[in-house]
Amino acid sequence: MNLNVTFRHLPSSDALREHVKQKAQKVQKYLDDPIDIHAVLEVEKNRQIAEFQINAKDFRGHAVEESSDMYASIDVAMSKIESQARKFKEKITEHKGIEVENNASIA
């Protein structure tokens, strides 16, 4: 998993970087390697914005969230990405499951 974190208009923080890394590991169980994650953490006046772009073998995910707390923005945005990845994984397994059942009934 390749993780890039960009900080815009706020100082670089190891705590925020570690929080993003922990949340990204939850998404990793749904996707095949290699996974590239680019996170942009941005502050505009009172808005704390977290934007994530995830690229995996056959999956592309994108989420943007803003709130008054950066940690909350990260949590909600990664939750959106996780639901996108879960939906993608279910679609793949259902498709393969139907194909296997059809081949079994033919034989």
C-alpha cells in the first residue's frame, strides 16, 4: 500500500498521518494489491477538508468530506471509500459466484 498525504494550509502532523494510515488499512482488506492512496488534508477558514483518491487493480475510489474537525472529516471520507470498496468487492464476488454456479450445472 502506497500512502501519500498532502497538507494544504496546515502544518504537517504525524498524528494526522497516522490516523489516515489506520483508516486506510480498513479499506485494504477489500482490494487487491497494489493500492495507491492519495490524501489531501486542507484547511480553509473554519472548514477542515479531507479528500481521498484510491487506485487499485480494477478499482478507483474518490471521496471528499468537510466539517469543523479534521479527524471527523477523515473518518467520514474513509467510510465513504470503504463502502465504495465493499460494493465493488460484492459485485465481483457475486458475478464470479453466478459464473461458477452455471458451470457446475452444465457439467
